Amino acid sequence: MASWGMSAVSDETGPKASAQGPFTCTFWGVRGSISAPGPATVRYGGNTPCLEVVCGKQRLILDAGSGIRPLGHSLEPISGPLEFSIFLTHTHLDHIVGLPFFTPAFSAENRLKIYAGHLAPERTVEDVLNTMMADPLFPIPVDALHSNKTFIDFRAGDTLQPCPGVQVKTAPLNHPNRATGYRVEYGGRALCYITDTEHFPGRLDDNILGLIAGADYVIYDAMFTDTEYPEKVGWGHSTWQEGIKLMEASGAKTLVLFHHAPRRTDDQLDAIGAAAAARRPGTLVAREGMTLTL
């Protein structure tokens, strides 16, 4: 059915959650472009993007890369019907490839809402996922995911209210074939997810500045460094140095570097994290299993 919508570093980062219930973000996939398993990536992880955001009793999922598979396995012990709202930044393969392996999607008692803001009006997210899960690319169709599915196409810039007490603001990002940035607000706190976006040399992106203003955490596309970027112009990604500029201009609090290049080793990410923290104390480097508490 389609419709239209308008460990933490120590596994406990930031102030305690409000009386409304916990507001947390757990990283299940932090890598960009393609999964990168192996001994050189074991500490930060090799899965592609997937974040689990818990707002009280509600669960939001940001992107459905390969990291959504272990997320699904972690939820198997939970009994009773489950409801998920999956927000896709875009539908490049590294951000949707895990969806057919998300085990809760196979249970008819579960409800699945899948949002995308970059396709309308030309296409729909249901159409794109049907294309991905079609012969000869995949052995089973989307209909094999027996959960109660709703596909919601909106336009980047809309404000969404997926569940009571949770507001999701959106903005367009600068990426080939378009992408959407998200700001999740709950209990007076804000978490921003800004990935797969290319900065504009010489100026800051007004769409991003408006979305992240005053946010508690900003998860940002730091696939490249300033040194690497000149050879990657047009690829649709940014740098940690640009992320710091956005933080300083927007008044946002904590920067989290994300969408690590597939060839980036753990040791290299350690070095980037140290350099970024020296420039802006408190900056974090996303790793699988890390949980932020707002």
C-alpha cells in the first residue's frame, strides 16, 4: 500500500532521557558504498548504513543497509506485534540492500512503514524496492515480506509525524539522484542524520544549516578528508572538516562522523577521530554497537 506524507562512547552518552521515555540511537551499520568486512575494519564495523532510534516505546530505523540484518536478529526475542518506521535517505544500493534480510519484515503480525523523500513525483519507493527484489536480481519479491507494509513517499522539506510525540523534519541533500536529511525530535531533544551529501566549496549548505540548528547530535557524511576530496568532486560525499564548519555555524552540539569509506581501516579512523576531536572537542566517530543517549 502506498501513501503520501507531508558503547555511546561508554554506551551512555549525554543527559538522561526525559520522563517520556528513552531517546537513543544505536549504530548497526556505519560504512559507505559497500560492505567492508575483515580484520582491518572489525572495531568500527563493515556494515552499510542503518541506525536504530528509540523514542519512548516507538522505534524508528534510519536507512536499511546491510546493518539492518543484525538489527533484525537482535529483535527476534521480543514477543508480540512490532511496528517499525524506516526512513530512507535515498535508494542507492548500500542504503537498502539489507531490507530483504530484515527478519521482522517476514512476520505477518508486524507493521512496516517505509518512508522516502527523494523519488516523488517521478517514482515511488514501492516501485524501486520491487525493482531491487525482482528476477533476475533477487529470488523473492517484496510481497514475500509478509508484514503489513505501507510505502510513504514525501518531498524532502516536509515535516512528518510518524508516531505520537515524535516529529521528523526533512531537507534535501546534494547527492546524485537526490537524498534526504532527517532531524528527529522527541522530548525536547534533536538528533540529525545527514549522510550522502556533498558540500559546496566556498559556502555552507543552507538546507543543512537550517535542519541541524541547535541539535544535540549531528551524524554527518565524513567519507573523505579535505586532502582526498579534490579527486572525488561529484561523488556526492563530504569531509569531516566540512562537518565541523557546519557545527560551528549552526550551534549544534556533538558531531558524529559517519559513512566511512570502505577502504578506511580502523587505525585510519582512529587517526581521523583524533584529528577531528583536536579541532572540535567531543567529536565522535561512529562505530557499530555505539549508542547515543539524548
